[in-house]
Amino acid sequence: MPGGSEVSPWLVLDSAEREIEPVSRYLRDRMLGDVSPLTCRSYAYDLLRWFRVLWAVDVGWEQATEAETAALVGWLRAARNPQRRRAAGYPAGSVNPTTGKPVLGPGYAPATISHNLSVVHGFYAFHLHYGRSPVVNPIPENPGRRQALAHRSPLENRRPHRRARLRPKVPVRQPRAIPDQQWDELFARLGCVRDRALFSCYVASGARASELLGVRLPDIDWQKGQLWVVSKGTRARQPVPVSPEALAYLAAYFDEAGLPGSGPVWRTRRGKARPLTYWAARRIIQRATEGLDMNWTLHDMRHTAATRLARDPAMTLAEVQTILRHAHVTTTALYTVVGLDDLVDKLAEHYSRPQQPTAWTQTYDASDLEAVFGAR
């Protein structure tokens, strides 16, 4: 539940509505380490899952072993994720034929399980530092992974390492951009000027969902065509560009809503005006895609903006990195990868061309070719 203070923005309670003090100590330490409140919230939910497993097996957190870790992993693999929305007509694990994106399963993803294990490992490492936890961390770890991730020369190849025990295999996710035709269909489904302005700014700026939702009225620079956002990683105010089309929709939204003062730009439309939350914005795109048989998300709009920029021949990779505010250019390079959807026309031409017979250059003697490759 929300903690109500900057040092303790989130609290974990037991079944008797009492604060779990070891968790609060760890979360306060994370906040003092300058993590964001959203990160604190994520850690709180991960630790709540861990303590629910301990309560179920009647084991105190100081007596936890790898057996309880195995119980946590087994429960996460079998339990249903309450955040999952069932995709009508498509079973879990299949692929949406319209978008080409996989349909999420009803349970917890491997990345979520791995993150939960990392948080619990950090929780016990924190208390072990003060002598308040088991001597051995109940979350197994692989020393080879720490060595592989240590500082190394960029000229060296990355050393392979095994996963630690009970760690799931996390697949590498490739970014997927919304095709232009599907984007036009999705944009036409938006029912108000606010939503059109919001989605136009997403695709034009490439900002993350939480960054754009935090924009306030003084953060708009109409003359330069840019917005000032608070970066998710560094939490520094940084400018992001927006297109003239997005600014036009934004101006129309202002004329309709009559936004006064210096509050947040994106607000609710019904009842008393409140800041638009991430969950409300996510519901907007869910409603728009339901009738189109699509499963695009808010983060796919950042992928769309990044892909359009990276594939523009007039833009260099370093310029795209600056716009997207990536720490490493290798992250930006992921958006230059060509997928099968981009090769439809070329593959059609390839399959339509007649097969060319093998021809040898006339500069080689036929007897030499026969001796090397055998009779043809």
C-alpha cells in the first residue's frame, strides 16, 4: 500500500494489516540509494510475493533456504498473473496474426520471475550486511555471471556464463514497430482530441510512457517544437522533439480542454480533472485495439518512433541515440535490424525469379574443375 512519505512511498503489510519492518528497512535503503518511487513499488510487490510463499509454508524470513526459493519459482510458474488480459480468440503463447506479436500467457513471464529473484536476493544481501539474515542467501547465484559482467575491454568478446539455479531462461525481445497502415487504423479509432494529441506525441518524440505523462504545461516549448520530460533513468529534465503535426493536435487539445495554470498536460476528461495515469493511458490503447484485432502496447509506440528514426537514411545512428536518450549506441542499433515483415516484397521477387543454373567462369580449365568437384 502507499506509504505516504518520500522516504517510504510504499509499504508491505501482513494479513493483520501490520507493516513488515524488514521490508520497510530495505525499501527505505533503496530510496536513500536514489531509486525512483516506481522502482520501490516494483520491489514491494516482489517482496510481497516472497513473504506470501513464506507464510504459506510457515517459515520465518530469517530461516528461509533454497527450498523456499524453489517454492516461489514453482508458484510463479503455475500461478495466474492478475495483470493479464485474455486475448479473445487466441490461446496463450500463440502469435497475433495481425501484429505478429506473441499473445502473453496467463502466468508470470520469465523476466518477471527473474526480476523477483533478483529483488529477494538483494533483500537478503542487505540484511546480511547488518547480520540480520541467514548466513547463506536463499537465492542461488552464479559467480561466473558476476565475473562475466565485470569491467572488461570493449575489444574482448563477452564471456559466456551459465544461469544460476532456478533462474528461468529469459528470451531476448526484439523491438517491434507498428506498421504505417496499422498505425493509421489505430489512430482513426481514437475517440477524442486528447488521445490523438497524446499518441501523436508518443510516436513523434519516442518518449517513454511515464515520461510523457509527466509533462506539465511549462514543459512545452512551442517555438523549438520540443517537450521537456523527466528521464526515467537519470531523472534529469531533458528535451525531446515533437513533430508539427503533434503540436497541432496538442493545440487543438488545449483549445478544447481550456487547460489553466501550470499543472499536468494530460488529464482525465470525466468528473473532476485529475492527472492521467499510466493505467488509464494503457486502457486507452487497449480499447482502440480491441476492435482491430491487435495487441499493441504503449511501449510499442516508442519502438515505432525509434524504428522510423533509425531507418531514415538522413539520420545517423549517433543522432538517433541522442533523440532516444540511450546510454549505449548498441541499444539504438537494435532498431536497425531488418525483420521478415520488411522483406515481403524482396522475398516475393526472389521466389518469382526462375532458378539460375550454376555456371562456371571460363577462366578455369574444365579438367581442373572435374578433378576438384567431380563430374557434373
